Amino acid sequence: MPISDTKPEIAEMQIQLFRSMTGGQRVLMGMEMSLLSREFTKAGIRREHPDWSEREVILELLRLAFFPKPLPAWMR
């Protein structure tokens, strides 16, 4: 059984809400969640590296998303 902090009646309401959405609405919500997650990640990078430029922050975001190791030289 999955662990959840959401009460069963609230989880059911969420399921019904998602089912009532069109495909386009669900895609839009997913895109918005992705953008929000990206902004949270960038904020964390900025907090850890306040002296970094926006370019350095974005490169670190890309590294975290796509590369387990530091970015290759051609991307720096």
C-alpha cells in the first residue's frame, strides 16, 4: 500500500477532478508543474551559489536534469 498524507476522501476528489479535465487541460497542468519544479530547482542552485551568473545557474540545471557527471567541456 502506498504511503500518502492525503486523506482518502480528498484523494478521491482529486481523481474526480483529473478525470473531469480535458486532455489539453491535463497537458497544460503538467507543463505548469514542470516549469514550477524548474524554478524551484533554479532557486535552490542560486541559494547554494549566490555568486553564479544566470548562465551558470541554467547550465547546472541542465546538468542536474540530464547528466550524472559535470557538463562536457563543449557545453560550458
